[in-house]
Amino acid sequence: MAIDVSTLFLVTIYVEAILGLLLLFVWVQNPAIGAVAWWGCAHLLRAGSISLFGMYGSFPDFISIDLANAMLLTSFAVTWSGARVFDNRPVMPFYTLYGAFVWLCISHIGTVAHWPDMRVLLSAGIIAGYTWMTAYEFWRARQEALVSRWPTIFMLFAHGALFLLRTPLGTMLPWSPTNQVFGSIWLTVISSEALLFTISIAFLLLAMAKERAEQYHKAAAVIDQLTGVYNRRGFLADCDRLAKSRTVASQPSAVLLMDLDDFKKVNDTYGHAAGDAVLQRFAQGVNSMVRPTDLFGRLGGEEFAMVLVNVGGDRAIVIAERIRSAFEQMEVVIDGHRIATTVSIGVAMCNTPKFDITGLLSLADQALYRAKNLGRNRIERAATEREWKLDESGALFAGPTTKSAMSAM
């Protein structure tokens, strides 16, 4: 069946351009998937190259066959770079342009410039080399679970061989292919586009799945699996972020350290399932009171912490009392048993330009310890704003006296 070359030109250009733009759009939405950006650029380069090939002769002063070939060779080099990025390997910028540079230099040397077969062999060899290097990158990749890994490697090696078979090398083989099958350059181009289209889409989906998995693992590393709030690591990391915020540094802040009273008795009497239920109910209740600017997390065991931003001393005590009262009235029913427990809270205030979460937690812990010793189910405040000072190193410490929050209310 006769092949309309003009139609092949247009279809190939459209497929390449649309796929390239699609990949770049996905990369803009997910910047962490760097390989997608490289593959998108590779497809756009091929679309531009094929357009130049198609216009060659129409605008002789503007269109250069050398430029078209250089763009085509570079597109395969960019595909190889994308494979390296996909495996978290560094890009080698020089080798990305190396093939086009070599072709432009050698193809204009003496007899080579006037020997079309040698020029075709040189360009096909460079394309095959980059294609095989791309296959090698996928072969050495650590993504062993990828279903399409080995089929992709096979197709890439076959693709490189296909380019070489349509050169004078093909006629040297005893089983030389016929012109009807391999002789047309556009049959080679179309098979190339179909292959690279399939590979780009497959690895786009794999890269997106990989990114989602990485985001899930990052989230899991900072989230307490039992309560769904920050764990110690996530809480302290966000506190560090707050400490670097100019807005937070210029506002009064408070740290609430909360500990469930007699929690060990709950575990010993009703079992760990009951203890987990109490922790979950407490975390859900407090989390519903947290503003978007505040932080809340479980530091470990039955201990929780909260950072209140732009909250003065009196307001912090009011919020702490609201938490204490709500939990005091809360009951958890497990296997017909009504479990009621209380919470003790230590409050530390910061009204200085330096937000030191370590020092604040230490002071809140001292206030919490005093609340426990004074009978539990109460709130103690570590220090008033005026008692906060900065030592010579810039660290926060409290004055020599502390004040009972309950007596101050």
C-alpha cells in the first residue's frame, strides 16, 4: 500500500508536539518528576527536526538540513539524559550535545561531505549509540519492579539496530532486508515515533506512581500512624519552619505540653486497644481545635504538644482550659466499659524574637511536672512573658520564678 509522505510528516509532527507539550504540562504539575521534562523536550526537538526536514527546499535561505539533523540527534541524546534522571543519576550536559557536534564536524570533512552513504551511516550510528545508551540506563536502573523495564530495553536495542539496517550496513548482511520493508526512511521514523511514544507514556505513568509513593513515604515518616497527627519528627520539623518565619518571630507564641493522667492504669486495666482508643479520641478532639497557623503532634506515648501562634499568655491559658475541660467530660466506651481520664497541661510562653522550641518544650515540661505533682487534671504555666530572657548565646531561659496558671485565672 502506498504511503502518503506528506501525511506521515504531519501525523509525526503532531504526535511529537502534542506528546512533548503533555509531558511538560505534567512536569509543571509535578516538578519533582524531572525525567518527564527531559522526555518532553526530546519530543519537541523531534517535532521541530521533522518540520525542518519537511520544509527543506521550500525556504532555502532559512531551512538547513544540517540544523534538522543536529536537532534530531540531540533529541535522542535528551531522551538518554531523561533516562539518567529517571534513575536519579546526574545529567552529562556535554554528552547531550556531543553527537550533534561530532556529526556537524565530520559530515563536512572532505570526502564525507560528498559521500551521502557515509553521512547517513554517521547519523544512524549516533542515533543507535544514544538509543543503546538509553537502554543501558534502564538496564542498570534500580527500579527492579518495573514491569516494562525489560521489554523497553529490548525495544530500544532493536530500535537502534533498525536505524543501522537502513544504512549501507544493511546491504552487507547475508539476510539483507528488502527495500519494501526497511528501505524507506519514513517507515523507520514512524516506527521510531511509535516506540518512543509508548516508552514515554509508560515511564510517565511509572514516574508519577514513583512520585506518589515517595510522597506517601515522606508523609508516613512524619505522621503518627495511630492518631493521624504529627509524630515527634514531623512536629519538630514544622517547629523549625515556624522558627524561621518572620511573621511568627514577631508575634507572641505559646507551647502546650499535654500528658494524659493515669494512662498506664488504662492500659493495664482495659488493655492496649482501650488505651489506643483513648489516644485517638484525644488527638481527634484537640486536632479539631487547632487553627491552620498552629501545630499539634504526639511526641510519644501519651504525651502531646501544641504550638499556638500569635497568642498571648491569657489566651493560651483559655485554650488550655478548653482542652482540659473537653477531655474531662469525654468518655470512651470499650467492650461496655466507660473509660474516663483527664489531662495535665504545662504552658510555656515566648514573647521574644527568637523561637526556641527545645527551650520552650523544656520549660513546658517543668510546668507539666508541677501540674502532675499538684494533683493532675490541671494547668500550670512555666513563666510569664516578663520572666523570659535571652542568655549570651541567644537561647531562651526562664526567670527564677514560675507562676501557677490556675491561680492566675
